[in-house]
Amino acid sequence: MDGNSSGGSTPKMDWSSGDLPSAWKAFKQHCEFTFGGPLKQKSEEVKCNYLMLWVGDKGREIYSTWELGTEEAKKLNTYYTKYEAYVKPKSNRVFARYKFHQKVQQEGESFEQFLTDLKLLVKDCGYGDPDEMV
């Protein structure tokens, strides 16, 4: 069964994206909808095979670097966890804190946008949950 036979599109990971974490999140969400819909009756092991088709050549190259046990290879969560670790940007807290402390509200920038930008910057700093700070 291909994703198109039920009216939906087949998930496809965009490894050339400038924002791999967001591309992965969108891809994973599309997969989960497909697995919960047209492929709902398939076993988890078969769903892993579909995922490996959809990640493309680059995804399979990444997969070839993993050492998975027989049981691990049958669980979607194993793949999700490994790919998320791959796409997650490496953190540099010193630089993130510098950027946070240098951020100033720009002329014409709304306070809401400035606050949103600060909340996004503080996440990389390791200071804690920005929503608890407000």
C-alpha cells in the first residue's frame, strides 16, 4: 500500500532543509498520522520498514551507522529517538547566553515579539523553563 492509494501523500523527509529539527518534526507528524490512519492495521515492525522507505537515501545512510539489537529494530520509538538525536543541533550554552544577553528590543518591534524571541533564546541557555519566569 502506498500513501497515495488512500488519498494522502507519502511522507518524505527533507534532509536538505536549513532547519532539520523542524523538518524532522513535520515528517514525524506526517508519519504518525499515516500510521494511525491508512496503515493502522500494520504491525509496528512493518511500520518501521515504511519509515525506512520514507527517510530516503540519506536517512538510510544515517541508519547504517547505528548498532541495533533485533528487538530494538522492531520498535518505531528506537528510530524516532535515533533520528531526533541526529537532527538536534548541538548546544553551545556560552554562545547562547551571550546572544540572550545581547538581545535588545528593535525599533518597531512589538513587545510580544521581543518577549517571544527572548523565550526562544533562553531555551538554549539552560536557565530553565521560560514560561515559569513570566
